[in-house]
Amino acid sequence: MLGEIEALRAFAKQAQTDPSKLEPVLLSLGPNPGSFFAHIGSLKRYRWANLPKELENIIQEEVSRKKYGTIHDVAINAAGGWVIQFDEGRRYRMGGDLPAPLKNALSIGTEKKTQLRVCADYC
């Protein structure tokens, strides 16, 4: 399936110059056909396509102002809702159609300047 997205295939191919040192890809698939956000650390580049317009604008703004390295993670749901983390979760923005409990939690976190972190099961 991933090979069907030409822009993603080309990006991954750039990272495969040495097959013995395969680099993991941070990948978030979007709600639309062919939509994704990808990051390969060794290339120090991001790639994205066909994302919700507001999210694309935020990514472009971040890359234009701060160059590479501040985008930590991008999560996108099937309804087009999204959360983007910067600086290892110390800053984040959200948009699109997110469940109300998640919006509320993120809003409270933003007010309290809470850092996001990923939990494997329960923290």
C-alpha cells in the first residue's frame, strides 16, 4: 500500500542508500487518498502531501521559520482531525474534527503548558 504513494516511495528510497543502515520512518497517513506526513531523521527532511489545508500551512510555517528539527510528531484521524507536536511535545497545535474529550484535554494542557508524551498502554 505504501508503495502506491509515489512521493512517499521516492522519499524512502532516498534513505536506502545503504541497505544495512535502514532508517525508521515516522509516518502518519492522512484521511484522504495519498495523504501523509513522513520524517526520516538521517535525511533531515520532512515530506507531506494532501493533508488538511490548515495542517499543511502550519507545517510550512514551522519549516520556513525554524528549518528542520522542531516537528516531533503528527497524528491524523480519519475525519481530518490532527495534532502536531513540536520540540519533543513541549508545544503542540490541533485542528480539524477531533473528539470533544481530546480537544478539552489538549486545551487544558495548552493553558497549563503541559508537555505531551506517548504512553505504550497506560501511564
